[in-house]
Amino acid sequence: MAKKKNLLVTAGAIVILLGILFAFRYWHPGDSAGDRDGMLGLMPEDATAVVYLDLAQLRASPILLGLFRWAPKPTIDGDYAQFLQATGFNYESDLDRLALAIHREPQGPLAFAVADGRFDRKKIEAYASHYGSLKTADGKTLFAVPLNGSNNKAYFTFLKSDWIAWANDSSFFFQRPHDGSSAEWREHFSRLAGTPVFAVLRQDSEAAAALARAPSSLRSPELAALLAQLQWISISAKPDGNLLRVGVEGECLTESTEHQLKEMLSGLVVLAQMGLNDPKTRKQLDPGVREGYLELLQSADIQQLDRGTSKSVRVIFEVSPKLLEAGPSATAGADPVSTGR
């Protein structure tokens, strides 16, 4: 049982880290507070999650090359290759900021995004016009383009020359305009001011349900029960010199939940360190990678925050150059860690 817990914690730490590093690979920045607030203000109030990526700020960071070592190299499908050739747009070099909202629906997630970048509007509109267009509720031209050769379509319109609004459901563009994100969303965005990458999730039962459906070796009923009591979850990443500071915060209503969550997270960090010190793990992991993960866990700063109407537990990790420079290739030949079953 102890070995299974060690595996759970180690795997969880790796998944969270890779998820954040993967985000760094696919987006890229340059931000003023006005642009940031303007983009986030367009996010729908009923969103389940909002993600913001500022890539100019990241390009100026010395850790960016280290992040690229962790990023998988994507394959370019035929539709995207055709789009690149016709419009000259490349998300790796031309996209500066992205604000993305996800709304969970029974028939599937709805997505809405605002992208800020360098667009050749004439070329993009000429390319999209082959698939048809219509007018939005406020008279803007809305384009519909197929997604990956399927019957599904993506819809977009230019808000201005360097801002594009995109959605996977055209009905979004025919709703009445709203007055911006709610006060709750704005408060959570303001807490993350100056952070180039973050995700804010309005919690529901889905996170707990996902853990309940996880394979038995990764299942944690206790953690699932605590997650089900969280009202909001925030994940952020910010370069600091040659370090990457990663923060995860869970917000709840009661002190008892806050205390239980802090105790559980503290225990998980200790178990993860024990797992990395296991003799079998020492043999399977590259020494540099193992040391990098140990540094990550040793840097964990678990805090309790009381904001009056809510209680939070925040965990801050420091990702060191040692871990970034090692890259996933150092573990490519390692066998899976035994669960002891």
C-alpha cells in the first residue's frame, strides 16, 4: 500500500509539472495590463474554467529554452498546413496572448477564446471566405471553417486588426453582449496580476468524479472528497530569474476542509520524497532528473490563507534549471515503477 501511495504522489507531481510545461510550448506573449484586463473581461460569466497565456513575458525569460526541452514536438495536420500556406500565420511566432474559456455542457465542452497577435487579416478572411460567412448579432462578419476534416466547425471574427474571437459554437456570437466577467472572476484574475500563465477553475463535482474514475493505482477517495468541497482552483506559473515558480491554490468555505487539505498535501509531499528515494526508483531515474524532482518537492511551500469569506490552501513549487535541463529524454528508457502488486 505504501508503494502504491508513493507511485500516486510521484505520478501526480509529474503530471502537474508536464501540464504546465506543455502550456509554455504552445503559446507566446507580450502584455500590458489594459490588454490583459480587456481580454479577460470578454470571458463569459458562466465559464467553468478560464486560461490565460502571455507569451511575450515568457520569451524574455532565460528558462524558455529549458521548457522547450520538455515540450512534445507536434505534427502538423493537412488542414493546418494549408492554413499556414494560405495565411502565413504561425501560432508559434505570431500569437502573443490568449484568453480561453471552457464551459462544460452535457453534449460536450463549449470553448471561447480571444487571441492577440500579428494577423494578416486580408489573407485570413480570404482563406475563411471559401467556407462561407454570416453576420454576428452586432454586425461583424463571422467565418466558419472545418475542424480537422470533420463535420465540426470553428467560428471566428475579428474584434480588431490584432484580436480574433474564436468559438466552437456559433450561438455564442448571437447572444446579447454582457458587461464583462463577474466580480468573482475579476477578483480571482486580479490575484494573479503579473502572472504570464494561469488557469482559474470554478469548481464542480467533475474533478472529484474524475478521480473516482481513475485507475485503482491512481485513485484517492480521500483527495477526491476534499476536491469536491473546493469552490475555486487556481494554477499559475511565473518565471523568476532562472527558476519557474508554480502555484496551486484551492479555495473552500470551512476551516476544517482547509486544515484537512493542508495536512493531506503535506503528507503527499513526504510520500513523494520517499518514493524518489526508493532504491528501485534510484535505478530507473536519471540521477539529474531525480535530483530535480527532489528539489521540486523540497521547495514546496504549503500555506493557509484566510480571506474572511473563504479559506484557501496554496502550494508553491520552484522548478529549478536542473530539472528543466534534464528533459524527458533522460527517463525515456526507464521501466515503469513497480506498484508492488
